[in-house]
Amino acid sequence: MKCPFCGPAINRQAFYTGKHFVALYDIRPVVKGHSLVVTKRHVSSFLDLNAEEKAEFVSFTKKAIYIALKFSGAHQFDLILQEGKDAGQSIRHLHLHIIPRKRKDSLSLSKASWLRKFQEKEHANRQLDEKELRKIIQKLKTIAENNSKEIEKL
Ligand SMILES: [Zn+2]
């Protein structure tokens, strides 16, 4: 099966790019701002990151979080990294979910099972159409440009 994170189609979801990573907007967002940090290289596990990728991972993720939070208006977030099929990883290409969270968002209705809710919604939610996605990516890119000095420091 072709890896959806390795093809050119992924470019339309990209809003921020580093040396080894790219930040994508999730095509089926579970909440506003739901984004992904993805390696440019096809790597299935966090444990397979090479030294250069490891070095960039944290600072790149901070930058992507900054942009996703500004976009969503949230100040808090969950990070979800699913490793392997049994852990709920559906695409075997490393992707860290950034989930901006608000007090009464659609994941918080039942706090105990929010992760299960996330996993259900991740696949059941409606896929954004091209027009919606373009609009969102444009907003995210504008946030990245307008705050580039702040983001550089992260
Ligand atoms: Zn891949």
C-alpha cells in the first residue's frame, strides 16, 4: 500500500516545513487546529529517528504547536504518538498528533475515555473538502509568517 505521507498529495496539507519535518493539517480534524508533525523521510517509528531528526524533533514540534494553538485559539493541547497497530497507529509513517484543547471541546464530554473518542473520531469525522483545506492552510501559513521571529526562538 502506498504511504499517504510520502506522496505529493501531502503538500496541500502542509503549513510549515523544517529540514527533516513537515507540519500538516489533519484532513479529518477531530478539533479545530488538529495537526500532525511528520518526518519527511519514511520512518515508521519514533525509535528509528536518526541523530539529526532527533535533534530537530522537539524544536520543530514546538513551532508547529505554536501555530496550531494560535489558529485554534486554544492554550492547551494533547500530543498523541501512536506506535504500532496495537497502539492505534493507522498509517505506518511516524506522525505526532497535536490536539489543541479547550474546556468544553468535543473530546472533553467524557474525560475518562477521551482517547477512545479521539480514535473513533479520527476515522469517522468528515474529510475536509479542498476549499476548506486551502482556506485553513492559508490561515496557518499567515500565522507562521506573521510570527516568524517568535517561532524561530522556540
Ligand atoms: Zn511514508
